[in-house]
Amino acid sequence: MSWKKAREFIPHISLILFALGVYWTITGGYWVLQTTGFLNKNISMDTLSSWAGAWNYWFLGIGLILMGVGGWYFFDTIRKRRKFEEYIHSESKREFVNNLRELEEIAYKLGERYENRLEEKKKKWKVK
């Protein structure tokens, strides 16, 4: 799969990373707090985290990183989509041309579908 096609799946991948990060943070955090004595042992939660043993320290750290990265990429993609929609539905050619450079950059980052929509709008406004 080329990068051009993979860009369209960034929101899906980032949500998976975020969910995995949440799971690892909860299980790793519970295990760390339970082994240090801050929490009482809970049988249902213990089965989620006891299988990894001391690896839970790593899961806690990696989980926090995955939550941050996955969440940031997901919300950044949503923000770019909203901005793209705002610019592409502009009623004035002047406003469209003023935002064209940013539109091209956003369309490149969002994927081929958005690039095609931008090209159609350029043809409509007769802009190169």
C-alpha cells in the first residue's frame, strides 16, 4: 500500500492506537498501583493485568505515549477536515484563491479523495 492510499486511513489507525493506549494505561496503571499498595486487590481487574507481570511498567509508559500520539493524530485530522470543508465551500473566488496554498497542503495530508475534490473546485473556479 502506498503512502498516498495510507493517508486516508490515518484516523482509523490513530483511533486503534488510542484505544490500545487506553487499555495498556489502565492495566499497567492498575498493576503498578496495586503492587505498590495504593489499591486493594480486585479479582476482576487483577486478571487483566497479572498476565504481564513486570512488563506492566512498560505497558503503562507505552500506553501513555500511544494515547497521546493516537489522540493527537485523530483530532488533528478532524481539525484539518473541518478547515478543508470550510475553505472548499467558499462562495467567493477571491477567498478560495487566498486559501489555495493551505487547501493544497491540507488536501495532500488528508489523501487522494480530498485532492480530487480540490481539483474539481479548481476547475469550477478556473484556477491553476
